[in-house]
Amino acid sequence: MKKNNLYIADNEIDLRDLIKKIWKKKTLILSISIIFGLAGYFYTLLKPQEFKAEILLKNPPAQIFEPYNLLRGNYTNTNTNTNTNTTNTNNVIVGQFISDFKLNFLSLDNLQSFIEESREFDNFKRHLKSENISAQDYFANKIGEVKDRNITIANKYFLNYTKELDGPLFLNKYAEFAKKKTIVDFKSVLKLSLLNTINNHQEALEIAKKIDLENPIIKTTSQQQVLLALNEPEALFYKGTKVLSENLIYLKKKLIILENDQFNYNIISQKTIVQKLTSERIVFYSILFGILFSIIIIIFQPILKSKN
């Protein structure tokens, strides 16, 4: 027990000695810390000042996709709630659109294309040319989703930029660019699906005409019945010439609507927030590193002397 007490006492004496040594060398610690702090300060002066802009975007309303839910949903002939099925299908379509938009917005290739096409950022283009870097190099690791406690905030994005770029204007214009590209791609997918469905019905209509077969059970007297007929799992020609003819009229109308549909909606949710990325942290960490470095020198100085 006495040995343990002596051991603790010796440690306390060593700790006191260490504190005394550090206190005696306080001038050295202060000098080294100032040197490191100045080095960090001059580094921030040489480093281009950066800013951060954040933008919150709106999801597209589900209603704008409602006319095309028959092309992207899973329909059955069961007597389930039609409104519920339509709502779920719309949610699937909106979710797919949001996912496609996110990929387009964060694509470095799209950023490059936007800069090349835009006439509002000529000064920025000249800056990139003078630095001999591409837009992809500039925006790498500078644009992304805003995260809070490891949970991504839906449709909120950030951009770190230098004074050569008008960050808020860029984010607003680029959001519109990404939205238009997503709409064009989305319309293309819907159109291909619609044309494929039309072709299938036309082929089935020719077969039905040859065998002169009609299904007396299905009557296309309402839009809901047309939707049910479009998605029945049985061979299309069994629907008969009357049903298929009505379906083709319906599908071709949808194709015309799709061609003219702009899927337009206001994508900007709120004004872009801008903040200056301060350099005080770099100076603070430089001073802190200087203090730790000088303490390490003081601790190991006796060991180095004894070896010499």
C-alpha cells in the first residue's frame, strides 16, 4: 500500500516538474505559437476567399404527372380503390423524377454543359481559361446536398465558390437548367412507353380484325373503363376491334397532350442564402498546433540531450 502511495507521489512530482518546465518555457511556447499563427494567417491571405450559397428547391406537384400514370404504374383488375392506386402511382412518378433531377443537378458533365451554353457567366469562363481549368475541375467537391445530422434535407443544395462566380445567380439558373433537362429526359421515356403501347394495340387491332373477335364484356363507355382495358393482362386482341379502337383514340390523345405538355412549375422554394467562409478557424488551428508542437519539444528535449 505504501509502495502505491509512493508511486502516486512520484507521478505527482513529475507532473509538477513538467508544469514548471512548461511555465519556464512560456516565452518559447508563445513565440512558436505566434509563428504558426502568422503562417496560418498568411496562408489564408494567399488562398482565394470562398463563399457558400444554399438553395432550397421545390418538388414537382404530383398532379402534373397524373395524365400519364397508366404508363408507369402497376395496375390490376381487382376492385381496389382507384383513387388510392392513382395517388400511389403519382408518388412513384414524382419520386422517380426527383431522383433523376438530383442526378442531373449533381452531374459535373451537366455543370460543364451549362457553363458552356450560358452567356451570363462570360467573366467566369475567362477566369477558368486563365487558370487553365475546366468547369468540372472547378466544381469538383464544391457542390452537393445539404446534410443535417447525417440526414439529407430533401432538395437543399450548397455551392462553394470564389469571387469570380456569382454564386446565387448561378444556383438559380442552374436549377432551372437541371429541371428542363430532367423534364426533356422524362418526356422522352414517357413518349417511348406510350408509342410502344400504341404499337401493341395497333398490332392487336389488326389481329382482331382478321379473326373478327370482340369481347362483349368490356364496354369503353368511360375513361376509367378505358384505363382498365389498357392494363388487362390478357392478350390484347381478345378485347375486340371496338375496344382496341377506343383505346387507340385515347392513347393518341395522350400522345398529343404529352407532346405539348411542358410540366412547368416553380422550382425555387426560397431566396438563395449566402455566407462567407471565414478563415479564423485556420488561424486558430495553426496557433493550437504551435502550442502542442512547442510542448512536445519541451517534453522530449531532455531525452534528446541525454542521447547526445
